[in-house]
Amino acid sequence: MTGEQIAERTHVTRAALRADLAILVMSGLLDSRSKVGYFYTGKSLLSFFTEELNTIKVHEIQSVPVVLPATANAYDAVVTMFLEDVGSVFIVEGQGVLTGVVSRKDLLKAALGPGDDLAKIPVKMVMTPLAKLIVTTSDESVVSAARKIIENEVDSLPVVRLLPEGGRAYKIVGRLTKTNLTRVLVDLAEGKRSDLS
């Protein structure tokens, strides 16, 4: 449909429509071809939202990981969770090499043991070991990482970088939480996506 035809049907001048048509073309809802006019691209606003969400990488929204050394005890993990206001603490050796994670659930199980003193229980005894961890990387899409959180029913994922030693040796570089994911959805809904880059 040409610009003149649209103007005639909407009872406005073509000049009055020019800016609106330009915005619709720039947004991708309409396209235009010379000698053809304007036509609907078939994309909805939801498809634009989905496309935008799929371009966001984990490193754009990840937060700082809360870590404890593997030499810590379960009581240290409880105190760290409380002070940092987090639901899990990542356990590391050396220069940030990930060995496991301790969640509130892990600590609750340990605390319910008969007569156990959390200060005497090594954190390695209550943590989920690396072999059972689900991880993400900085360059993974947020949608893919969110799918891992849902499918594995976890509250957060360690953001890791593979170490040159090979195998399953990772350095922890961040964490991705449900709060990070919720924040990016709110930012997109409020048009703040440019602030994330």
C-alpha cells in the first residue's frame, strides 16, 4: 500500500504520516519498497522483544560471585550467606578454581544432623561437588542460561572460564541469579536495554 493510499484511508495528509511511517519502518514492523509502497513484515512487538533478549549475553548481566575457600567450614558458609545476603556460596581452591557450591538447603541438611556442630564440619562435606554443577559462560546467551536454571531447578549458576589444564577445570568469574534475569526483563520492559551494554 502506498503512502498516498494510507493517507487517504486514514483521512490525514501524507506529510502528517511521514514521521509515523518512518518509525514503523525503523522498528521493523513495516517495510517499504519503491514502486510498491509499505507492507507489514509479519513481526510482532513480542518477536522484537524476543530478538533483543536473545542478543544479551551472560557477561552483560552477571554479578560478582560470593566465594569461600575449600578449607572453610559449614559455619563460615552460613555467616557468609547471611552477611552477603545470597542463597549460595561457591567453593574455590587456589586462585578461584571452582570446586563446588553450598546452598541454603545443603546447610539446612547439615544443621539438622544429630548433634553436629557446623563449625566442625568441613564445607567440602556439605557442598555439591563440581561434577554435579551446572555452569554457564560469559558469552552464553541469557536465554540459554535461564533455560539451564529452569530445567535444573537451581537458584543461580556459576559463570566460569575453562582453564587451560583441560578436563572440567574452571575459574569462577561471576554468578547468574534469578534476580539478574528478572532485572534484565524489567529493564527491557522499561526501555533501558541500552544501559546494560
